[in-house]
Amino acid sequence: MKWMPTCRETTELASRAMDARLSFADRMALRLHLAICKNCAQFNLQLQEMRRLFRVETGDSDDAVALAPDARQRIAAELQKELDP
């Protein structure tokens, strides 16, 4: 990645950073861009707030109720229908 990512690349990095640890270069590029771009910094804050609210709402518990097997099958079938030409 370039040393200064575009806004689009920055939003992708911010989203990815929510789920996985970014490489050192990507972390630095993200921080640099967030330091100078007000809009991307606001987007990143909104992502963090959504995550915080989700944790509050769910109680951040690992023993949360999972989808029932039949619901998983219905979702998988619908997704497969969308993917099939």
C-alpha cells in the first residue's frame, strides 16, 4: 500500500482493523490519513461507536444464542440462490 492511502482505501483499512490486526505499514498509513482527513476520522469514530454499542446491546458475551440450524440452512440456501447464475 502507498504511504498515503486514499479515503476509500482508508475506510477499507478501518473496517478491516475492526476484525484483524493490520500490518505495521497499513496501521501507519491508516493513522496518518486519519490524522489529516476529518471525514475519514469521523467515519472511524462511527465504526468504533457502532462496535461499542453492539457490545453493550449484546452484553459482549461469548455464550450468546446462536442461530438455529434450520435458520442457518435457510440463509445458506438463499445466499446460494443469489450466487447461482
